[in-house]
Amino acid sequence: MAEDYRQMWTELGLDLPSHDALLGVLGQAYGDIYLAQKDRPEGMQYFDFVMSEVHGLRIKELRDAQGNDRKVIGSFCVFVPEELILAVDGISVGLCAGTEFGFDKAEEVLPRNTCALIKSAFGFKLGKVCPYVESSDMIVGENTCDGKKKSYEILKDLVNNLFVLDLPQMKSEAGKALLKAEYQRFAKALEELSGKKITMERLKKGIELVNLKRKAIHRLSDLRKNNPVPISGLDALLINQVFFYDDPVRFTASVHKICDELEDRVKQGQGFRAKETPRILVAGCPMAVPNWKTPWIIESSGAVIVGEESCVGERGTQWLTDESGDTVDKLMDNLVERYFQIDCAVFTPNPTRLEHIKELAKKYHAQGVLHYNLQFCQPYQIETGPVEKALEDEGIPVLRIDTDYSQEDAGQIKTRVEAFIERIGDGR
Ligand code: SF4
Ligand code: SF4
């Protein structure tokens, strides 16, 4: 760490020995997985820096902003509109966690057969190791899967200010009306917390900022269509993960900067791997920092990941919000239209997701799709069947992986991934 942040972490109530252990594990994994890659784009240095300061400088920035009357809003889902948070001059941070740290404590309040994403969020809170949770002025939960929905009933007594957003489960007109009513209720809660009114101008500015961030990611995604692909899937995933933590303006500029460099690489025919490298699309559950196990296995087995059909990826970033409109109500409608398109597996039925995965596989010239499930995630695990069928009907091979945050199954996953890569590499 560039500075000594221990005083800050103590003030936030972190358990310093546990937190040191977490940073140790994170640093080791980052070195082994990220820094060990060859010929990374220079632009990744910025994202390496963000990661090295993810519990340091960024937290200091959040605290400084709070000193200037800004509020920090933590959330667990891409259905929480950052546009509304920006409209009250707030700062949005992602709280999803990707390591099994603190699972023993989480399992004291949650069943063991809860998905790793939920257990990890509880482990971070109960183990007092997450400065983002402790810095949040409001935490937003959402009624998506049953695991999250019910766990918020427990979380509400563990954190200061939990706001639970109800979400529709069907893509109907009634569902859309519910989403709008809930976004209005959330907007009001944000206004009360911040003491700032959401005006048309502020909301429009928020929409523009988030759209710019998404457009930068779209540019990065487009570059990954090239063969050879100019950036590793691991690095692209990291950029998508940093999307949830960084200052939006700085993030957007940094993504464009690396895209300039990647464009040069494409012009020179320079790739992360040779042209013949098998190309894989990853689909399924979100991968929160530092959940890099499966992508690392894929790329260390000789393939390249060309896209993510995931909330840490295209499902979270693909649509822009319409910026036109002269009233708050019209802009709220635009937000609802944009977010209502998200095809999370908690919706039933969810046919657009199947179409979308097929489109992505073709757009990124993927030779196969790896469907990634967290164990005990019923929505995505059950939806894997229809996804497999839809892809196989198109002649696109699929590999289904059900896993968690432990390393115990890494060898077994590697064996299956290697066999899959061999199969798609042969065009069989
Ligand atoms: S997978 Fe569903 S519940 Fe999870 S972050 Fe995405 S939209 Fe939210
Ligand atoms: S991964 Fe699945 S079970 Fe876990 S929080 Fe997301 S939707 Fe729920």
C-alpha cells in the first residue's frame, strides 16, 4: 500500500488481522493470475493500480467525498440504477464479493446451501473485512432470487440503512409498472438521505455519465471481436469488475485509453494469443472480485475468453438509457425501459436471454460457450438446460460448470475445460 491506511480501517471498524489476511490472499492471487500474464497492454497498469488501492486510495476518496456532503450507496445488483444515485450527487459502489473469506461466520446465520455470492457478502460483513460495506450510507438489496430476498431479512439487522427494492419477476406491463414505482420509491429515499432533489438536469447528467461509461465498455467489447483478440479475457473481466468501484469519469477515460492501445494492436495484428486459439464465450452467474478461478483455468488451458454474458459483463452494460426528455418523469420512464431489458434468470419465462447468448456467441466468433453456475443458484442452474438446448440447436458446443469459490474442484474443472477446448479447437 502506498500509504498507511490502518487508521482509516480502524475508524471503519474493520478487524485488522482478518483484513490483513484477506489482502494477503488477494495480493497473492492477483500476482499469480494477473501479473503473471505475458505482454499485457500498458493500459492495464491503471487497473492494476486500482486493484492495488481498492481498499486504500478508493476508500479514502469515498470518505473525502462524504466529508463534502456526498453519500455512498452500496448495492448487489445491476438493477440498481447508478443514474439515480448520481442524480443526488451520490457515489455507487458494488458490494458483491468473490471469495470464501468469512464463510464460517456466514454459515452461522445462513444455510450452507446458499450460493457463494450471498455467503461471501455476509462473510465480508460479519468478518468485518469490507471497507465498502462499512463506508456505505445506504445499502440497496433487491428482490431477485429467493436467496438474496430472504437473506436481506437477516442483513437488515447487521447494517445501518438497508433499502430493499422490489423487482418484477415477469416481463409484463404490470411488471414494468412495478419497476417504475420502485424506482420512484428509491429516488425518494435517495433524496431524503442526501437532502438533494432529483431534478431533470441532474438526472439527465447522471444518465449521460453512466451511458459514457457503458459506451467505453462497448468499445472494448467490439475490439474483442478481432482475431487475434488483443486482450485477455481475464484483463477484460477485471475492467468489467472495476466498473462497479471506480469514479465513473476516470474509469471511462481509462477504458478509452486502453482501447486506443488495443486498436493499435489490432492494426499490427498483435494478439493476446495466436489466431488459432479457441475462442470461448462465458455465460451465467456474475463473477465478483476476486472470483477469477474459472476464467484463469480457461485461459491457462490455452483458450481465450472473448465475451461475458454476465452482470459483470454484457448483461450489466449492454443497453444505453435514452437521454431524451424534458421532465423527471420521462427520464424515469427511460430508465425503466433500459433496465427492464435485463434478462436475469430470475425472470420467468426468460426467452430473450437464450436469443442473446446465441447472438453474442456469433458476434464474438466464439467456438463454444462455457455456462458458469454458482452451486445453489437455482435461477441460473435451472436455466442452463434451455440454454444448452438453444445453443446445441445452433451447433454451438456448451460446457456446463457448477462450482463455488473454493479451489478444491480446480483440478477437475481444468480437466473438463481442457477436453472442451480440444473439442472446439478440432471443430468437432
Ligand atoms: S444475476 Fe440477476 S440478481 Fe444477480 S446481479 Fe444480475 S440481475 Fe441482479
Ligand atoms: S448467483 Fe444466483 S443464487 Fe446467487 S445471488 Fe445471484 S441469482 Fe441469487
